Amino acid sequence: MKMKYSRLVVAFAAMTSVTAMGAGFGLYEASARGLGMGNGLVGSTKDASANYYNPANLTELTNVSVMVGMTLINPFCDVVVDGVQQQKMNAGWFPPPHAYIAVPVLKDLVFGFGTCCEYGLGTKYDNDWALKMDTTETTIQQFTFNPNIAYKITDKWSVAAGARMSYITFENKKTPFDEDDYSVKVKNPYYQPGIPAYGPEFVDYSLGRQYIRTHLEGDDFSCGYMLATQYKVTDELSLGLVYRSRINHRIEGDMEAEYVDKSGQAASQNAPRNGDSKAKLILPASLTMGANYDFTEKFRGGASLTWTEWSTVDHIDFRLPKNYAGKDASYTEELNWRNAWRTGFGFEYDFTDCFTGRIGYTYDMDPANKKKGTTMLPSGDRHIIGFGASYRFLEDWRIDLGYSFIIMESETRKIHAGNAATGYRNYRFACDNSYSHLISASIAYTF
């Protein structure tokens, strides 16, 4: 895959399979049931999606179980730069999938495998918006392939371990230089002080329209691990704990630069050449704890609390080809993110033997630096309200539907942007009326 130039790849990690609607760039839409429950399935899951929520919960299953599904995500917001309304940012709909299987192997030993999108980003702005030199379009897609082994040590205590094989792709487009009438002052070699016939000391040349457009694209495959445990305090109360390790990515690809420069010099001197590019990114570690409680046979609840080590996204190092002046175009993007918390809870109720309804809420802290940000990712803490329902049919089949509405708090960030010709300065970038629709469907079958 290719890697085309970007200044703000915070999104890799700074990476919404496509759209990131969790704070930072995390994705938590691992199943339709979890979407409706505020991800409150850590203490007890009771289906194959335990591969994601807590692999130790796989020991609750006594038969082969499978689940497949997809979530559609649509983020949008009003963008304001230095108090001026820009075109609404709407990246479209993104469909991160999920799929899981659980297979009891021996007594008290269960094998599981899952795949879903844990990180992602998708933002798209008008080509002529005020911060086009920063980014116009960014897409990050990440897929986790997760084999797990779970073992029940006692009737109350289970443990699990698994690998997290991560494949990530990144693409960014921007216009770091764009001038309709770019003038250059050139020293007059015939100039002599006090002699008007020899002209001014400097001569202005209008070089016409100049622009540099860059496109960076790349991918990488790397691995981490997951450790988990479940403990049943009583028949009604279950506790869970899940640790996900860091994953170190070295994204490699190509950078392409397109430029128009009537002078043949001015803009093209600062344009990076086409060629190989690299970026280092660390996907953060996280620790999730949760509890589930059966109030009655029909009424259940669950809650979870996640700490994410977003401080690992301190900076991103870019290694780019030299520019046309032969100078190194590599740079380090300073982000200075902070660790953050995410908490959620939900309830579900069996109205009949076949039909279950659920509701949930999640609060997701934004880890971005309050004084500095990126246009690749809408800023602000998130409030997520979820609803869902399940319908069981043909004894062994179940279909889950979920819907969540995300409300992002409005915040202003400083964006340091510009170019060598026009200079750099701080812009005030804000996302107002920031929302997202999430629609999810899963189908599960137990053999």
C-alpha cells in the first residue's frame, strides 16, 4: 500500500476502521448488543462476542457459538475556524464489521476467535476550507484478529489469554501550499542607488497560480496480546478484568506530491518528492474492569470502566523523502495526549421468551491536549446514548439490533498551520453541533 504526505497523522493513532467516534480514535462498536448496553458486558457476556468484551467469559458457553455483524457510523459537525463558519464536515457512512466464534475443546477449556475494528478515523472537509494546508481528507482503518484460549480454574474463576494481531491502513490528503497570485521579489542586478533608469532594487514577479497537493498512504501489520479474568462472586454477580497491551506500528508506504508552479522554482522547492515514507505509531494499552448483575431472571444490568494509555500518543515521527531543494522533509508531530477514562452501563429486559429490549449510556473522555489539536479528529468529550433489541427465532438463532447517538461537547483547539512561503500561525479550530449516528446489527447462532 502507499503512504502519501500528511502533517497530522495523529489520527493513525490518529486511526473510523474507518471513522473514529470514540474519544481519541478508539472504536468500541464490537456488537449490536454491546452498543445498546453501553458496552456493559465485561463481567458476563454469554455469547461469542466475549472474544472482545472479556475472553474469560467464553467459559460460560457449552456449545459452539458464532456471531457476525456490522455497525454503520456517520459522524458530522459544524466546523469553525477563527470564528468563521466552514462547510459542514460529513465523512459519510463507514461500516466496520465484527465476527466471532467460540468452540469448547475440552471440559472447562474453550477456544475463541474474533475480528473487529478497535481503532479508526474518517474526516473529510471541503477542498478549499481554511485549514486545507493541514488536512482535507483522512481515513484510518484498523482490524484486529484475536485468537483466544479460556480456562475455568474453578466453578467461580476463569482466565484467558489471546493474541491481538493488528492490521492498519492510513490515508491523508492535504494542500500545504495554495496561492492564486504568488509574487516573488527578485533583486535587480542592474540597480544603482539614485539612478531611476536602472529600476528599483527589487522587482516583483507574479508567478500565477501555485499549489502543492500531497497524498500519503501506507499500512502495517503488528501484534500485541490480551489477558483477562472473570470471577463469579455469586450466581447473580460476575466481575471481569481485561488488559490489552500496546501495539507498536511502523507504517510504511509512499508519498506523492502534485504541484503547479509557473516559475519552475518557488513552490516546487518546498514540495516533498515522491518516494518511500514511514511513520511510527503506538496503539495504546488499556485496562477494563466491569460487573454484571442479574436482578431477576428477566432483568439484567452491566457496567464497565476503561482506562486507556493515550499518553503513548505523545508524538508521531514522519520520515519523508527530501524536498525539491534537497532538504530533509521529515518532521515530528507533537501531540501530548493524556490518559483518559471511558465508563458505561446498560440494562436489558426480557419482555417475552423471544424478545429482549435494552438501553445504555457511555461517557468517553477526550484525551487530546486542550491547547493543541488536529483537524483530523473532532474534539470534545462524548456522551453516548444507546438502545437495542434482540429477537430469538428457530430456537438457536438470535438477531440483535442496536442504535447509539453520540453527542460531542464543543471545544476550541489551537491548530498551528501554514507553509514556508506564507508563514505559520495559530488558528482557532472548533467543532460545534458535533454528533454521530451508529446503527448496528448482529446475528448469532448456537449449535
